[in-house]
Amino acid sequence: MNITEQEELKKFVMDCKSELLNHTLQSDVVSPHIKQINSNLDSCLDILQKDWMGKTSRSVGIRNAIVTGESRDKILFFAYCMAKYDKEFVSSILGRILNQTEAFGYLADVLKVKVATLRNYRDKFDSHVEQVRSSRQGWKTPLNEEFKNVIEKYDGKSEEELLSVGEKILLG
């Protein structure tokens, strides 16, 4: 099943769940089977989610898509840079002052990822990188190999070098 088919199926299941919820809230609809139908729809969503997560070890669900390879590398790059340099990293690239919400919103739009995903990844990096413009604690959890590789790849680079990489990604 390709991603488009998965998304269509997910939308269908969600529409069914919505309709089911609408009908169960009506006082004249009583059925002993509604609970089973809802449970079956939840099972379908679980199967779809497992299928998406099983595509590759570098997959992550975002804005109804799967991000792998180069796109995922870009997301992790910016999460790392936001942990190290905070919102000023994006502000420097764009040449205008952004607050944190604006910086994450801009990155999310360009990278086609949820803001929460970027923030969560930044939080994972926080306690593992030398922060230049922040004192966030972040999550004090061990990093997986993918995150460790990002740190290894970029820790030796200067801010100017990282800004250059970021400019190429954001500005083309």
C-alpha cells in the first residue's frame, strides 16, 4: 500500500469514526454494535500506524506523510541548530527578528513538519549539545544513533558554517 492509499484509508476511517460519534450522541440511536464498530475502526488506525512506522527505521509521521532520508536530515539539522543557537539561528538566515513561535512556524512550513515534532526534537538535543544562546534543560534521555550522528556531524562546525547549510536549505 503506498502513502496516498494509506492516507485515503486513514481519512475514510476517521470520517467513519466522526459519523459514528455524531450518531451515538443522538438520543434515538441505540445499538449494541456501535462499540464494536468503533473498536474495529481503532484497530484499523493502529494497523495503518504500524505500517507507516514500519516503512523504515528513519520514518516519522508528519502532516499526513512519511519523512525519510534528506527531508528527515533537514528536520534533525534544524532541531540541532535550534537547541544550540535558539530562534536567532533562523532569524540570522532570514535577516529579520523572529520570536520562537514564528521561527518554529516558519521551519515547520518550509520543512513540512509539525511544529511539535521540531520542538520535541530540539528538546531531545538540548541536554546533549553546548548551548550558545539558551539555558534550556531539555529532555535528559539517551539519544538514539540517528541523533548521535547529527551531533557528531555538526558539533565541530562553526556557527557560520551551520548558517551556510541552513541558508542553502531554506533559501535554496
